[in-house]
Amino acid sequence: SAGARPCSPKYFGRDAMVCVCSAAYCDALDPVVLPAPGAFARYESSKAGKRLERSEGTFQRSPPRPDLVLTLDTTQRFQRVKGFGGSITDAAAINILSLPAAAQEHLLRSYF
């Protein structure tokens, strides 16, 4: 894998931002790696421009606030994610085909 490449932002108005992907550059994430036991990984996106920014932390044995209790039961499962799907409409395909070949490759690899 090529590893992480940060978002190249483009702003639309006050609160809208997208990551630009072109024939020359496209952002990417590092491969997902499970954190060590007792640790967690967090992915954050924000209006300020973060896009799936990874950070790591560790669980504390005692909470910083005595009135805060978080119990994590890893044996209890509420749902199972089999995968994420997507679709491409004919209008999207027409626009994708209007891109240079390298940009098409970046876009489709990022999408799938």
C-alpha cells in the first residue's frame, strides 16, 4: 500500500469542503491496523477540515472523573457489518469517463 496521503482541500462557500482527487494526486488512508490491547484508534472528520484523521489512545484504569463510568463489554455484539456498498449511476459514469485515465483510476480505487 502507498500509505496515508492527506486531503487536498477545496472549499465551497463557508461550510463545504471536499478532498480533491486528480490524475496527479489523491488522498488515501493507511491500511487499518488493530490497536494493541488496552488501546483504541479513533477516526475523526470535522467541519474544520479533518477527514478520517486517525489518532490513538489508551483506556485508563480509573476515570479522571469519579462520576464517569464507561463499561466496555466486548462479548456483547449489537450488529455485524458485512461491508459497505455503493452504486454508480449512468450520470456519474459519464462524468467519470470524462476524467483523464489516471484520475479515473484514483477515483475508482478510492471508492471501492
